[in-house]
Amino acid sequence: MTTRQARLALASLALGLVRPAAAQDDAFAGVRAGEERRVAGVALCWCPPGRFLMGSPPDEPERRPGEDRVEVRLARGFWIGKYEATQGDWKRVVGDLPGPLTAELPGGDAYPVGNVNFAEAEDFCRRLTLKATATEELPAGWEFRLPTEAQWEYACRAGTTTATAFGDSLGRAQANFQGRPYNGAADDGPSLGRASEVGRYPANSWGIHDMHGNTFEWCRDWYHPKLPGGDDPDLSSAPASSRVRRGGVWTDDGWPCRSAFRLRFEPERRYDHIGFRVVAARR
């Protein structure tokens, strides 16, 4: 940049004709939990900065090893997909679906994408970032990526401390799972035995759908036996043999749909009941 160009740029900033990058970041951030925004065709919900207890208490029914509670502070808010990434999203951003449809994963733009491995899910996020940045819907300081395990559970809980976002029980009217309801919930919903269209079941208090059940979701972190705590935990650069998947699935009982339930899966593998959900976060 020449001296004259630099002076013109500073003058434009002083006159308010161009917003500095920090101001663009502030304008893109949400104001309240659950605030909605659509970017590059993807519906998003705002998750504000905050603290929470990640994991489950010792007396939570059906808890598993690796769920011991840790304190987490998320210093920066982020946007998370209101829905799981759909087949329609994939076709619009990437093209052909990553794997075959099955009897349990029907075809349709409103159904979650499945049969996607970890690298393919990350590539979707990279492409979506490029697309949204090119249209200036996404500020330069932000990107789409998979959620960290802490971001995922924080968004799933939406301020709750119970076993699920709907309380300490979970019935099939609240989430898409196949077998036994969790912790004495009424057995009053359908047992589909397959994926459902996203958004068919109730949202949590931040407006986010299907965090419990429907399809497992890849997280950014490598799987480690102990939950990561502290400030903005991110184990994406701490290699292990498997990545984390969260949320439960249509084939299971209700207990694996708990907010704290976590499971490992080798990143190169794919299955029809494993998909993902995006976040938009500051780089």
C-alpha cells in the first residue's frame, strides 16, 4: 500500500465509511443466546460466552467412564448450526453425497448427511468458509469448522445442568432414538428406526434441534479418556487414535442421547448414522 492509499484508508475509517476488522467481528457476533442468523444458506444459533460444568455428576443414571465433570470457560461466543448438516447443504456446498443412502438413511434435502468421514466433514467446513467469505456473509476473522467437544456440549445443554436439555429424562417425543426411553420417561413417541428430517423434534432453549438423537455428530477434538477443562479447551491438536462423536443416534436407546455422553470413532471410517453440525467461530 502506498503512503497516499494508507492516508485515504485512515480517512475513510475516521469518516466511518469503512469499519475496521474488529468492528466487523463485533457486528457479526450475536447479542443473546439463541439469536438466529443465516449464512450461506445455513441456519445458525448464537451461543454466548460463558462457563459451565462439562460432563455428568456421579449419580446421573447410565453415566459412563470419561464423563467426570470439569469446569469450562468459553471466552468467545460462537454460532452453531440450528440443524445437523443436511444432504441439501452437502449438495449445495460440495456436490455428490459422500456415501450411499440406506434404508435407515433416506434420501432428501432435509435429511441429515451421513456416511461422511472426519476429513470430509472438515472439508465441507472449509468450502463453506470460502463460499461465505466470498459473498462477504462471513467476516474475514471468522470461519466454519466442526465444534470442539466443549462447544458441542455447551450448545447442547443451552444453560441446563440436567442429564438432557429437556430434564433428567428423555422420551421419544423429544428425540429420535429407537429403544428404551431414558430414566423413566413416558414411552409416548414413535420409534422410527431410521433418520428423520432435521427439525422434526423440539429445539432446546437456544433454538437448536436434534442435539439428542437422530445422528451422531463429529467433533473437532481427538478423543482422550478425560474431558478437557479450563479456558476454551481444544484437543484438535492433541493426536490420538480416534475423534469424538456426540449426540446419540436413531438406532440406540435414550441413555446414549444424554448431554454428557461421548464416544470415540476412527476418523477415516464412515457410517450411515454419523454426520456433523457446523460452528462459525473466530479464527
